[in-house]
Amino acid sequence: MGTLSGWILIDKNKGVSSRKIVNFISNQICSRKVGHAGTLDPLASGLLCVAIGQATKTISIIQNMKKYTNLV
């Protein structure tokens, strides 16, 4: 198998830390190059953006993008 690279969007449940999710994904794909854009409090639920492989180099770009809340 080739090197994995890209983004995974996780619907994070309450009670689970962002770091725990990143560690789980890292262990499952046997890769140390896994990170997330933004941190969700363990007591919060919501979308967690996880980068794998070369995509980790774009985390800062994603974090610095303007956030839109009222697109519709």
C-alpha cells in the first residue's frame, strides 16, 4: 500500500478528546504523521478535521481560514 495522505472529518462525540481520536487513527494506519485542525473540548461534540501524511502540512492553512457561520 502507498503512503496515505488526506483529510478525515470526524463527528466527535462528547466525552472523547481530540488527542484520543488522533492517537486512535495513528495506531490504526500505523503512521505518526496525523494531526488535527483545532481542538474540541472533551465535553464538546462537533466536527474534528484530522489530517494524515502530507496533508498535515496544510493544517495551519485550514486553521487560519475565515470561518463562516451563516452561509444559507
